[in-house]
Amino acid sequence: MFERLEPVVPDPILGLMAQFRADPDPRKVDLGIGVYRDERGDTPVLASVRKAEAALLARQTTKAYIGPAGSAAFNRALEQLVLGAAHPALSAGRVRSVQTPGGCGALRLGAELIRTACPDAVVHVSTPTWANHAPLLSGSGLRLERYPYFDPASGGVQFAAMTAALERLPARTVVLLHASCHNPTGADLSQAQWLELLALVKRRQLLPFIDMAYQGLGEGLDADAFAPRLFCAELPEVLCAVSCSKNFGLYRERTGALHLVSESAAAADAASSQLVRIARTMWSMPPDHGAAVVQTILEDESLRRQWLDEVDGMRRRIQDLRHEVVRQLKTHCPERDFAFIGRQRGMFSFFGISAAQVRALRERHHVYMTDDSRMNIAGLRHENLEYFARAVAQVLAGQQGR
Ligand code: LMR
């Protein structure tokens, strides 16, 4: 049976991760996979996570199953982190949550729910969007379409084109939106634009499916949650997929949740029972450890404070690197304007060079970014910023490196 299978081209992000690991050059720079790195190039376990893990180890008495919806206490803690403790949808009993294996699990679970509710539903994603959105969402059988989003000329959002496209969509169309730190471009909507989009979504009766994978790494925990808080307060139905990979540094623990807002508590209960059924058919129950860590941190005053400081530290480092890399590029590539990198948010920027130039950076200078020129800013270090900028200058000038 399996002899007939064709080999699959590796996922562009994971394929690059393998190439980087195999490169023995000590100067190599990993701007590929979206993991936060510190000034030494490490992705350390957060100190708050280490303490929570120690506390868990001491107090956990069983590994017995919890259930397909995961831990109710984790789900509640995450709802409050995402929406804010006093959110009106929470007080109205309109929110239900299911713990998932990472944000990917939440996205797929949401897609399966949409397919159950409305098999012909179409999901519209931004152009461009995260490489795994299309396989994750269309894997459920939903049809995927695209709306204009990134404006390469300004490094910002083509908001007029985006809204003109969404304005034409029929009611019950699903629109996938990035809450903040847009992956792969780093170009986010302003609060005024979110408000305008909300009016459009209401008028056209669209279903927003919000992907929130970077809360805290853009402008701050509250500012980055502006869109989900607004949409969940103002709309009858919203789906929000949340990942704890980046802001808690729990990548391999696969920790996330799907929050669902329905028009009434009764509708929320019915939808939630479907989510539980679907989760049971896909992974039965989510992994526990990461969620238990997050819950421990969020429920403990002092661990929570320590974690907030750590998230602030990550965000500040990324913002500082953004400004520094713009400065270095200005010095070494004065003929090109890279100021947009300083205006973007989160880990990623679309660098705006050709696939051939990306390849040259990789092959001649050991600088790794995906072929579409997405770069993970957090992969830079102050000590290699100049090396990076010089490498870019040589590639842009079409010269051979050392
Ligand atoms: C990324 O975009 O690089 C991360 O979200 C990691 C992944 O799974 O692709």
C-alpha cells in the first residue's frame, strides 16, 4: 500500500530548520523558524515556567485522564488572559473553551467545527499568511480563499483593498484574522482599523476566526488582545485560537486553547459539546503538562508577576533589535529603505528580497530565512547585526561573499 506514496516536499519552515541545524558554519544566523531567542541565541525555559514546573512536580499526585476539553481551570485562566477578567461575553456566559495541542490544534478544531456547522463554508485568509494555515484549515475539507493584506511598498497593510474584498463576501463567510504580530509580515491593523473592520464584519455577518499566537510580543498583553476583546464583546459569534508556545516559551509542550463565543449560553453549550466530540476523534485528550504550567503561573500572584516581566523582556528585546537592524541596514545598504522593520510588530518581518537573494544569503553567508523572505527578528543578536547587514549589502549588490 505505501509503495505508491509520493514523498512530500518539506514544510518551508520545518525544511529550513533542518537545513540550519545541518550547517556547521559558526557564523550561521537563524532567522527561520519562529522561536524567540535571547542574546546568546538560546531559547531558554522561562524562569517562571521552571518554578511552576517544580511546584507541579511536588504537588501532582496522578497522571489520570482529565478529559477531551482539558483542564477547566486552565481554560478559565486563559479566557481571562485573552479577554480580560471582566469581559462582557464572560459575564454573559457566552464563552466556551477547549484546551488544545498548541495553537495548531485550536485552528484545526475550529475548522472542524465550522465544517460541522456549515459544510460549504469558505475561509478567507490574508495574503500572505502563515505557511501552515492553509494545510491546517483546508485539511478539514473547508475551501480556502484569500483577501489582500500586505502592502510591500509600505511594509504595512493594504487596508482599503482588504476591506473592499471583505465587503463583497456573502454572510456566514469565515475570515481568518491575526490578532497581532502578523505572521509572516509583522504588519498589524491599527485600533482604528480594527474598529472599522468590526463594523464591516457586523454589516456583512461574517464569522471572525482570530488566530492569537503572540499575545504580549507586539505592544503588550492588553494591547495585543484589542481585537479579540472588541470582537467577542460586539459580535454574536467569534472563534479565537490561542497559542502559549511563544509567550510562555512552551513550544514543544503543545499548549493552547480554542475559545468560542456564541450568541447565547444555550448555543454555546451545544457548540461546545460538538468541540468536545471533535477533539475526542482527533487527539482524544490534550497534553496536560504545558497547560498545568500556564495555569500555575496565572493563578499565583508572584509567578504571574515574574512571567509578566519575562514577556516584557522578550518584547523589549525584539523592539530594540528592530531599531538596531534598521540602523545597521541604513549604514550598509543606504540605497534601500528598511525603516518599515521598525514600524512592524512581533517576531516577523517580510524583508522584501527575492527568493534568489534569500538563497544567496543562505548559501554564501549562512543567513537563513524562508524563501518568501520572512525573517524572525528575534533570531538576530547585537553581535551579529553588522554581519547580517553586510551580508545583505553584498547580496543586494550581487557580490560573492567570503
Ligand atoms: C513559525 O511560524 O515559524 C512558527 O509558528 C513555528 C511553526 O510551527 O511554523
